[in-house]
Amino acid sequence: MRHLLAWLLLVVMSAIFFFLMELGDLPAAMLISCMVAGIVVGVRGGDISVPPFAFAGAQAIVGCLIAASLTPAIFPVLMAEWHVFALSVLATILASSLLGWLISTWRVLPGTVGVWGSAPGASTAMVLMAGAFGADQRLVAFMQYLRVIMVSIGAALVARLWVDTSGVELPSPVWFPPIESAAFGVTMGVAVLGAGIGAVVRLPSPHFLGAFILGCVVHLGFGAEFQIPHWLMMLSFALVGWTIGLKFRGETLRHAARALPQVVLSILALMAFCGGIAFVLAHEMGIDPLTAYLATSPGGMDTVAIITASTDTVDISFVMSMQALRFLFVLLMGAPIARLVARMVRT
């Protein structure tokens, strides 16, 4: 009965937080609201947890979701401006790695949390992979999702210097769309098979990365279409958020509170650095300032999509190609870079 009451409290609180975050148009509302509700229940002693198979399935669905979001249209833009993309992405990665190294070296947060938490993009992926490498997922999530919120708000504020985005909104999602048997079947097959392959070959965060890699091959290589209904996507986000949040205890929360000023400063420093890259792109290469800023913004792709849809002056292909390239680089190289920086911290 106590466990049932704890689950009931968790679900009700998650729904309330989700409703409030949706009213405020905050990004990753389901993920963050469920994580916050999980933190409250976990800190208050709620002795419940998400079953491992459910968490594994949620990771696999998130991997399919990310693979399905990539389109072949980004390749021509990447080929034409590859040097600009490469230099900008590498500079951002180096800056974020330096910040992560400083946070870990100065013991602002324990272990290698600062390294994983400073990665500029792929927030959910970094949280999932951080746990596979021994970092505290709870504190990594605290850093990553705080950055997502700050960067998204910052991008929206900067955009208002050029354009009015108040009338631009994403279409309301259809929670229960008709199931397309072929596309939905491909999605489920990739999720199950990819997660299994990832576990067999011992990938870091095997269920997520296995589904993502297989999904990219199937989607980009063979043109297969995926269908991830909104209810399934939200359920996956909720399971990931609950899994992370329920692991919080009072000591973890005190760590996060003590580190809040330093973490905020590190996020602002990364945003300022990316703004500097945008300034160089705008003044040295003639790229539209708003296009340059949105392209180099370290996260908040939902906000970027809304803003780019609001005006013809923004080069949508350039913005989304830059965001996608950095996302892929962080996703594929985040673990090796984090391990390298972690070794530097320990030595």
C-alpha cells in the first residue's frame, strides 16, 4: 500500500508539474517535470523505482527518436560549408570540455559529473551514457537540463532583437494518432533489435546507443520511415525522468544546491563563448547575425526550430545543419572525450 501511494503521488505531481511547464512553454517539459517529481518523492523517502526493463525500453525509444529526426537534407549543406561547421563545432566542444575539466578539478561537483554535464547538446543521451561510465546521473541531469532551459530562454530573448516570434507556435501534438503498421513496426523492431545488439557488443548505454546506431542505418541508409506516437515518446521521457529523479537523496540535493552558482556561471560562460563564435561568423563571413547565433547556440533545438520558422532572414538549413552536426559529434564522441578529460582530472 505504501508503494502504491508513492506511485500515485509521483504520477499526480508529475502531471501537475507538466501542466505548469507547458503553460510556461518550457522545453523538455515531460522529462523535467517527471524528474522533479521523482526528486521530491526520492528525497522524501519514497522507496520505489522504475523496473529495469521499462527503463531499457525507454532508452531504446529515445534512440529511435533521435535517429528518426535526422534527414538526408543536411548532407548537401554540410558538404558546402564543412570547414565552417567543423571549426565552430570543435571550438564549442573544446570550450565545454575545458569548463567540465575546471568544474571537476575544482571539485565543484564530485567525480566526472562536470565533464558529462558540460557537454553542449544531446542532453538526454549524455545523462544516459554518464551512468554507464560511473558518473552520478542525477547531478549530470541537473547540469544538462538547467543548461537546456537557460539556453532556450537566451535564444528566444536574443531573437527578439531581430524579429517578433510571439505569433509563431509549434502545432499542437496529436497524442493518439492512427498507427501506421509498417512504420510503427519498423520502430519497434529497431528498438528491440538495436537494444539487444548494443547489450551483446557491450556498448556504453547499450539500449540507447544500439537503437540509435541501428536506427540511423535503417533510416538514413535504407530510407525506412519511423513512427513514434506522441504518447509513446512522452511515456519514454517520463520513465527516464522518473528513473533519474527517484535516485536523488538529500545528500545529492545538497550537492546540487551548493554547486548552483558555479554551474550557472559555467553555462553563461559557454553561452558567451558560442555568442563569440556567432560574432565571428557574422562579421568575418557575412552570415546573418541571427542565423549565426541560433546555429551556434549550445542546445535548445525546440526553441531554435520555432524561431527559424518565424522569418525569412534566417537560413534554416545552415542553423539545423550546425545543430545536427554538433549533436552527432557530441553523441558519438562524447564518451571518449569525457573519458580523456576524466583521466586528466584524476592525474
